[in-house]
Amino acid sequence: MPAGKRHQSSSVLYTLVLFVGLFIISSVLAVVFYTKSEDFKDRVARLDTLIDELASADERLKLGSLVG
């Protein structure tokens, strides 16, 4: 009697493709979020320098105590 062939499932291949796809998607999203956060940090730094040009630290504290 001949030996039977093993039934080969492609679930391992599907799982591998799924994990590779998820890895690529997560890597792209990580890069996008990193660049966005760096843009926000640069924007905050520019606004801080603009505020420093408009008012000194003492003026900002005085205004903060009046308003807040």
C-alpha cells in the first residue's frame, strides 16, 4: 500500500503574508506619525520664539496673572 500524501495547508502562507502586510502598514504609520510630531514640535518652537519677540517673560507672567 503506498504511503499517503500529506494534506498541505496554505494557512502558514496566509499567516506569513498577513504578518508581513501588518508589519509594512505599521512601519508606514509609524513614519507618518513621527514626521507629524516633528512638524508640531517645530511649529511650537517657532511660536515660542515669536512670543518671545512680542513680550518678555515678565510681561507674559503679568498678563497671565491678569487673565488667568
